[in-house]
Amino acid sequence: MAVLLSHANADVVGNPQLIAHLSKDAGAPLGQQVYADTLSKADQLGASYLQMMRYNIQALVAGMKHN
């Protein structure tokens, strides 16, 4: 079963409780956070577009290896 990915930034996800509910209903654990269309703060892993893409790819690969 696919690992569901979430993002800690609530304004991107929209509703963290909904993500948790979907994860529970699907029986799929939440994976690492990913960045969507918003960059992170300068001292975090998604500070630039390139850093964001590298981080997201690593998070997606880790989720796929989990299954």
C-alpha cells in the first residue's frame, strides 16, 4: 500500500486532520513531509526551488522503498 505523504505547513495541506483521517481509513502510514508550491524558511531543506525538488524526490523515494 502506498505511503501517504503530508506536509507540516498547514496552509499548503489545507487540513492536517483530513490527511490523518485519510491515512487511517486507507491503512497507509504517513510518510515524510513534502513541499508543494511554497518554499520553506531559509534555514530549512526547501529554501530554494532546487533544494525543494531534491528534498521531495528523496522523500518520495523513501516512501516507495518503505513499501
